[in-house]
Amino acid sequence: MDRNANSQRPHTPYLHRRVYMAMLGMALIYVAAVWYGFAGASYVDFLLVVVTAFIVMVVTLPLLAFRQWRTHPTRGPHHEPLPSYHDWAQDDVDTFSGPTSGRSAAIEILLPLGAVAFGMLAFAILVHVMS
């Protein structure tokens, strides 16, 4: 595919809210699967609390940064309505390695998270079935 053809599409520096919501959902699935599959022993529960606290921090810090950015914008038009997911997915998203389509960016971000979350869920279900 010709990179010059992609350069004519609108660019955006941010991800759509649905991508962030999917990331949050996968983090919740991961935490629920870990607790479902491995809770019970006292030392294991302590480690699960530590892992849960870490995941809560990883989710909360970007959420707080986003809320701060929305409250006190530093650049760009922030009073424009946000595009729909379909429109955003067709636009280019600026990344470190260059622009890529929104659909590709969402897949590249969510695929590893989904593999870990649903893999842990399958593993937790397997642990319960085998015990």
C-alpha cells in the first residue's frame, strides 16, 4: 500500500474512548480471573492483593491524566465533539514509528491485552475444572 495515499487522511494524536474502555474491561477480566483461579491460600491472597493494587494503579494513573487533560487543555481544539469510533478507525493515528490507521492501532494495542486477559480466564477455568 502506498504511504502517500495514507498521508491524505486526517491524523489524530489520541486513541478513541472505546479503546480505553476495552483496555479497562480486559484489566478487570484479568483481575477477576486471577482471583477466581488462585484465591484461597493466605500467602497467595497477599500476592493477589499486590497484583490487584498494581493493576489498579496502572489503570488509574492514565485515567487521572486524561481527566486532567480534559479539564485543563494545553493545545488543540477541545470543545469539538469527539468523532464516532467508525470515523476514528478510518483516520490515521500518529505513533512513534509513523502514522497508522486507527483500526490497526486499536488491534495492535488490544491484541496482547486480550491474549493475556482471556488466556488467564481460560487458565483459571481449567484450574477449577481440574481440581
